[in-house]
Amino acid sequence: MASRTCPLCEKRRGKRSCPAIGAQICAACCGSKRLIEIQCPSDCSYLVSAQTHPPAVVQRQQERDTRFLLPIISGLGQRQYQLFFLVQATLHRLAQSGEFSVDDGVIRDTAQSLASTYETASKGIIYEHRATTLPAEQLARELKPLLEGQDGRGPVARESDLVEILRRIERAASEAKTVLEGGDRAYLDLVGRLLLPSPGQGASATPAEGDPAPSADDDRPSLIIP
């Protein structure tokens, strides 16, 4: 009997039995979504093979990610750098929660509206710039307590620092699709790779031996921050 379409991409034929999904998935999704969108059990043969035989495609993706990321974070101070990755981690967590419809466009809109709000506040004017979409408004509401310290500890950074990192996130979300040759979640996929454990800390989502080269619409494997 012919294999069914992969339930993850709904494009390619499912040829690998995935114990986490409980279905036949395609090799491309197996290789690119492993430990990112798929909660792979540690004894999965494809996961074990990926850990044992990481292919050259992993290094190429890390190099591409690094070339994209370095100009984005260039010139940030230590506090700004930490805040940048804190916000990215929060965006990734909220996107993964499934409570919001989040893609790079939503991230861009959220960052733009918050940055404009803090730019206005730095001039002594209290005015909340609204995002242009409902998902971006919801995401902004979730981010504001983190940025403004509404737990009673006060703002986590100066308004100028908040503007700086939000404008850089806006830029990253705007450019990722083109530069990383990904889809509408190219930036979110990059953030997911950044948050993967390094080789000494746990499993890495790398393609297994024999995985095809990722296409432009695929997620990519892990990146270690330089």
C-alpha cells in the first residue's frame, strides 16, 4: 500500500515511522523538525543516528545562521545582549504554547509597536502604539510585564535599551525569510535553533545520516551562539 502524505508538511510522502507522532512522516520533516516540533524519544533510531553521524548540512546551517545573527547583535552591550536573548526566548515560548497565532510577521508587528511606544515614552509622552493585528496585540500584552517589571521589581532596562533590542528583533523578523531562505517562520525557527542544548548539554536536532538536504521551506538544525 502506498505511503500516506506526511502529516507535518502535508506535501511529501511519509516514509519514516515516527514514535512521537505515531505516524509515517517524511525524511525532510524528520530531519529538520526533530526536537524542535517533534518530542523525540531518546531511543528513536533516527535521533540516535543523527547524534552519532551529524552531516555537513548542520555546519552549513550554523554558518548561515551565524552570518545572519552577528550583524543583528553587533554593538550590543552585555545587558542589551542578555535582554535580546531573554525576549527571544519568551517569544519562542509563547509561540510554542499554541495560545497565539505567531509567525515572523506577528513578531515584527509586535516589536515595532512596542519599540514605538518606548520611543515615545523616552520623550516624556505616554502613548501606547497599537499593533496592527490581534495576534501581535496579544503578544505585546504578554511581553510587557517582562519588559516593564510589573512584578514589582521595576523596569528590566532603560527605555533606550528596550527600543534598541526591539528594533533589532523587528529587523531580524523582517529579514529572516529572505536571508535564511525560509518560510513565514524563518526567524522563529532560528530562535528555536538558538535555544537547543549544545552538544555537551543534551541531544541536538540534527539530520540523521541519509537525510535529504533541507529545502527552502524546512526548519534548520541547531546553532551554537558564537
